[in-house]
Amino acid sequence: MRILVAVKYVPDTDEIQIDETTGTMVREGIPGIINPLDLYAVEEGLRLKERWGGEIVVLSMGPPKAEEALREALSMGADRAVLLTDRRFAGSDTWATAHTLSKAVRKLGYFDLILCGERATDGETGQVGPELGAMLDLPVITYVSQIEDLHPPHGGKRGWICCRRLTEEGYQRIGAPLPALLTVVKEINEPRLPTFQGKSRARRAEIQRLSLEDLALSAQETGLRGSPTRVVEIFYPSLVRDTVVVAEPPEKSVERIVDFLQKHELI
Amino acid sequence: MDRGVWIIAEQWNGKLKRVSFELLARAQRLADKLGDHLSAVLLGYHIKRAAQELIYHGADVVYLVEHPRLFQFDPDPYANCLERLIREERPEIIVAAATTTGRTLMPILAARLHTGLTADCTDLDIEEGTGLLLQTRPAIGGNVMVTIKTPNHRPQMATVRPRSYKPSPRDSSRSGEVIVKDYPDELFASRFKLLGLERPREETVNIEDTEVVVAVGKGIGKPENLKWIRELAELLDGAIGASRAVVDLGWLPYPHQVGLSGKTVSPRLYLACGISGAIQHLAGMRGSELVIAINKDPRAQIFKVADLGVIGDLTEILPRLIQRLQRLKSKGEKG
Ligand SMILES: Cc1cc2nc3c(=O)[nH]c(=O)nc-3n(C[C@H](O)[C@H](O)[C@H](O)COP(=O)(O)OP(=O)(O)OC[C@H]3O[C@@H](n4cnc5c(N)ncnc54)[C@H](O)[C@@H]3O)c2cc1C
Ligand SMILES: Nc1ncnc2c1ncn2[C@@H]1O[C@H](COP(=O)(O)O)[C@@H](O)[C@H]1O
């Protein structure tokens, strides 16, 4: 099995500070990490490899520092890492990101399975995975909470995967032929911690870098220029709540809550 | 006729989901501003009645595609039919629900149609002069809001969260047109096999689509105490949310988790019990209309986003609160 995992480099939310007086976010110098939700995709890839053999390639698009995200995946056990980095990729929206990733996937050869996180903790759109799948014309299974069954391709027969996906109505069981693209939710597994060995291997590993030219892309189809959407305004939501905090005996507290519920017609 | 504003209606077992009416209400404002038609797209099987319902709730036109393969959501026939319909009718704007269905279908369409898509918009408006759709959404855990446009690609597409808007009222005197689309068989072909649905363990698990979320954190102390949370949720007719700490301890399954790596909810009331209010938790709930927080630590961050903060011990407050609500309820029922 050849498996590709797409991982994103995002700001570490633990480090995000809110300026107490202005209520705005302090963004300066926030260190980056691998998108925490992508760890589940990496872990699932590793488990499939342990079961079926093969190769795990991790792919990221981002600034040169996004290498750190790839090294994290390598330290967990991924075999190879590819970074798409080029100033002309900057400002890509989800369409342009997925488009650029799709060119790289095509360049990197055949994959039985592509795994993505459910969403990135910075952009939080969850769109790149399904868009990438659609651009590669693969069956897309989103919100996967378990891979129930997998048959790798065998003797000219196509592979098959069966998943449980988490929906509003419950767990949907769904099967699809390989190659396919999955986006996975946190419930799917418990990501392993990198071993010492893994870490030192990751430090030494060579990361393949690909630029616009390497992907035979034109500057019109990626980055800000290639993005159908434009951010036209950024603002900070005002904190509109008139917070009342009370410290009273339990009976009194209960009265407060009941009054609040009644006032707002919640009971 | 102009190309108009569309919503993608959602149905379950032939019955329209409430979010379809929320989408209609939202899109109505956009259509009015543009002086344009409001259309709904409905895919399913044996759903003519539902098509009429969409008209009663504000649609001028309903595009109806019926086929056994559309009975349940299957990405292939759904995306194929919608892509065909969009290419035929060329709408200006499409608004869909940010449900697991909408969030799967819309990106696939955006990719195929080469257009922009903005997820989880909290506000949609029309720009004066240009008539462009202004799509406003939170980013980075609700710490910033961004407004996004799709200037040159069509359609302009956005998803919005369920429960973020009031549903449009029903008016059975409204009339409109149902346009039935008959598509060739190949559009209904699918690579997928739908193998069935398992209902979740807890009935109240759909926390994104409920008026009230009673959320529990590690401060509840032990799993046995969850009985209070269950009772409260029942009394308030709400669903149970949880912090990641509670899910990681295995006290509640993952579908209950609220926050950065769980669900984002915006109910009318979020009642946080024993939750410290870590930034990753706040990311999933700060859009709630009203927040009550109970915590024994006066410095807990959750109080910063609460309307009513109650400093106190859950083990003392919750049993009394439940008793009080039960009494109120039985009084109400007696008349
Ligand atoms: C990448 C990443 C993603 C994350 N994603 C999420 C996420 O999606 N959702 C999420 O919730 N967290 C998430 N977290 C974890 C988050 O940082 C916190 O660890 C978590 O929210 C804490 O849960 P808690 O408030 O239940 O527990 P604690 O922080 O332990 O807080 C318990 C609270 O209960 C109070 N308490 C204790 N006893 C009582 C009592 N008897 N009566 C009243 N109050 C009492 C305490 O004062 C305390 O404030 C994430 C973290 C990371 C790094
Ligand atoms: N720049 C990127 N490089 C690699 N993978 C990405 C990138 N952006 C998004 N992804 C993948 O797409 C998923 C969803 O991201 P998003 O649509 O940004 O919420 C992530 O969990 C990643 O698996």
C-alpha cells in the first residue's frame, strides 16, 4: 500500500494569547506545529502500513518552516516527506491549496489511499480534503471514525475500503473502491508519541522540496492569484456579553440560574 | 429571469430538516436585496410533499430530483446531479448547511466547478453597488472574524451552521413552481456502497442542532455524577456536550466533544458545568447565544465568556437545581 497523508503547519493554539484590554489576539512570534487533527491521519496511515506494508508519504504546502510539521510526522514513522514551498503559493485559499496539492500528488505517483485531517485548527474549513479528492477524481469519504475493513489491490483486482463515518444521524457505514481519499476524525485512534529513534531519524531525513516550476503550475492557478475567494476585511468580534459572576450559597445560586432561565424563556 | 439565489435543502427519510428552513430565511434576505428569485434544490426519493413545503417556507422555485439512489446522501449521485443542475441553471449564489452532508458535498462541487467556497459563515450579506455576496466567518477559534468575497467565479458558495438563524415561517397560501429534473441514469451511478446506519449510543448526541447544550467538564469529578448532567439535559430539552478532558477520560464518547478538536456549537443556551474554559474549548462554544458557567474556581477562564457565572460546587448546586426544575415542571404540567 502506498499512502499519502496531507498535513498542515498551523500556529500552536496553546500559545495564542488574547490581549486582555483590547480582546484581540497576539499573533507575533507564535510557534507553529503540525495541525493536531492531522496526527490522527498520520497515525492511521502508520497503522495501515504496519498491517499491509508499503510506504507513507507526508505532504505539506506552506512556508519553509512547515518542514517542522513534516518532521513531526517523520518522527512518528512516516517514510518520506514532501514540502511544497514557493512564495507564489502564498495566499492560497482552499481551492488553490487543493489544486496545488493535487498537482503534487499526481507528480508523486500512484497512491492507494490519501488521508487528511478533518480540518485545520487555523483555517477550520475542512474543505481542502474533499476538494483535493474531487480534483483527483477519487471517491471521498469524510468524517471517518473507523476503517472497518480494507482489501488492498490484488492480482489486478481493485482494492476496497469500508469505513464508519460520523454523521448527525449516527455512524454511517460506507464502502468505496481504492484509490480513495478519507478525512478522519479524532475518534479514529490515539496517535503515538515519537520515539527517540524516530526523532533523530526525522532530524536527519531529507525533505523533498517542490516549487511552482517543479509542479508545472502557472502562477495564475495558485497562491492569491489562483484563489477564487478574497479576504476583504478582518475584524475582532466585540465581547458583547455583560457578564455577571456571583458567589453565593448553593440555594441562592440555584435561584439565580432559575431566574436566568425564566427571564430568557428557556423553561 | 435572473440566475438567482439557491439553497440546498436537506432531508432525512423524506422529511425536511429544520436547517432547510433556516437556509431559506437567510437566503430570502439575500434574494430580496438583489431583487432576485429564491430557489431551493431538493434531492431525494418520494419527496414531492417536501418540495411543496419548501415553497410554503419561501422558495419561489424548487428544483426537484427524485431517484432511489438519492434516498440517502451518497456523494457521487448527489454531486453529479447538483453539478449538472448548476451548469444548466447557473445560479449566482448557493447557500448550504454546514452539516456533514453540506461540508462534504459543497467542497466537491467547488472543486468541480472551479469556484470559491466559504465554510461556516455566521453572516451573509450583499455588497452595495457590486451585488457580491459578503461571507463573514470566524477564524482561529473565533478570535477573529473575516469577510470573504468571490469576485470573479460563479456560483458564490457558502455554508452556514445549523441553528444559527431562525427558520422561515410556513405560509400555506404561498405558491411557487416545482421544476422536476429527469436526469439520465449515468448521473445516479455511484462508486460507493452504503452499508447502513448505526444510531449513536446516546440519543441526545446531535449537539450541533439543539437549543440547549448542557456541557460537562472534568470538574464533574467522577462518571457517576454524569447522571446530573443527563437529568439536566432532559429537563432543559437539550443535548450533552463535553470538554476534551471528559472524552479523553472515556466518560463520554467523542461525538459529545465541543471545541477545537470536537464540534462547534452555537445553541441558545450553553450551560458549562465544571469546565475551566481552555482556549481550545472556547473555540467550540463562544458563538452560543447565552452562556451559564458553574465552576468553583473564581479565576476560571470560562467566566470570561459567560453571561451568568456561578462560583460554586457542582455537587451542591446540580442536585438542588434539578430538584427545583423538576418541581417547576410538575407545577407547569398540573396547570
Ligand atoms: C490541540 C489541542 C486541541 C484541543 N481540543 C480541545 C477540544 O476540542 N475541546 C476541549 O474541551 N478541550 C480541548 N483541548 C484541551 C483543553 O486545552 C483543556 O485541557 C480542556 O478543555 C480541559 O477540560 P476541562 O475544562 O473539563 O478540565 P479542567 O481544565 O481540568 O477543568 C476542570 C474545571 O472544573 C472545576 N471544578 C472542579 N471541581 C469542581 C466542582 N466540584 N464544582 C465546580 N467546579 C469544579 C475546576 O475549577 C476547573 O476549572 C485541546 C488541547 C489541545 C492542545
Ligand atoms: N497547506 C496544506 N498542506 C497540506 N495539507 C493541507 C494543507 N491545508 C489543508 N490540508 C489538509 O486538509 C485538511 C483540512 O484543512 P482545512 O480545509 O484547511 O481545514 C487538513 O487537516 C490537512 O490534512
